[in-house]
Amino acid sequence: TRDQRLLAITDEEAIVYEYDYQHGRLVKAFALGEPTLRDDFEGIAVLNDTVWLMNSKGDLYSAIEGEDGERLLYQKHKFIFKDDCELEGLAADEAKNALILICKDAKRKKDRLFFEWSFASEPAKTRLPEADITASLGEKRFHPSGVEINPANGNLWIVAAREHAVIEVARDGTFIGVIMRLDSARHRQVEGITMTDDGRLLIADEADSGPATLAIYRMQ
């Protein structure tokens, strides 16, 4: 959030948690819908004090942030490019008042893409340079699982769970480089990435055979 609070989402229910990452404690939880909305959630972002959730089809759900235990009314926004790919990763661009949605698996042999969505204009899509990325990583494929905007330069930082890597891509799709390779023993299923104003990189792994985890790295 603008005041540097961390919000997280579960995978199958629209329960949003505020987590104090500096002290390792849960602050509050609120839900969308009554009963709680269920879907295949793949991303969360906060834009202009509104919480946005994204499912794997790219559909968006929005609601004003709630208090602890509150159930919220929400709006649903259909994604028009759902035939292009399966989505996994959502980020807020406050400078452009837009959301960035990123493709994990392309459909029908289409390119991997990221999308810019806002109320002010039609959604735009940009191709990811998969050949450049895989060559730099020494991998055959690239499967994004989370995305964040670096406020320092507006570039996208993309994390890939299967390839255990964080890369940087410019907004025009140009591949900048590999930020870091992730320890596969520590990061078994990376699903979330964000940054703090004081230079910390937060990477979230969903629960697998063990509990969900949050890793904190210094960016500088």
C-alpha cells in the first residue's frame, strides 16, 4: 500500500490479509463477498486505495480496503484477452493509474505477453522477449508467476517459479537482464513479488508440503 503495508491473498478464497513482514505477525483479514468469493486467484495489487484481485483468466475483482473481519461488496471486470494466455501476476502502476497483468502460459502457440489495463484507455499488450530471456537463463522456457514495477525506473521485475529467477524487462518489452537466481530449496513455489520504499524485495512462496513463506532481500 502507499503507506508500506503488505497485503496478501490466498489461492482459492478472496480473503485478504495484512501481514506485518517486519515482525512476522498477522494484523487483520477481510473478505470479498458474502459468502466469501471463491476463484483461482493469481495476483493482488493496491491502486488508489482500492484492492484488486486477479484470477488465472485475467478477470479482476476490486474493492475498497476493509477493516478486520469485514465483508466487502466488490466489482468484477472481465478480461478481454483471456484467449491469449493463462495469467499469473498483477502489479499496480500508480504513475499511469494502471494495472499490469502478466502471462504465464501462452495459448495456441501465441507469444507470452504482459498487459496494461486502466479505465482511461483500451487494454494494451506487449510481447515478452522469451528467446532473449531463456538464453540468458540457460532455460528452454520461461513461466512468469509474479510481477512488480520498480519505482526507481518503471521497469518490470518478473519472478518465475519454475525457472527460479527474477528478471527485469522494460515497459516496451526489452529484456534488461537477470536480477537474481533463487535458491530452489528455499523457494519451492514463488507466487508473489513486491518492493518497499526502503529498498527491500519481498518474495512470497505459496504453501506446498510446508507452510507458505515470505523472504526478504535487500535490493542494494
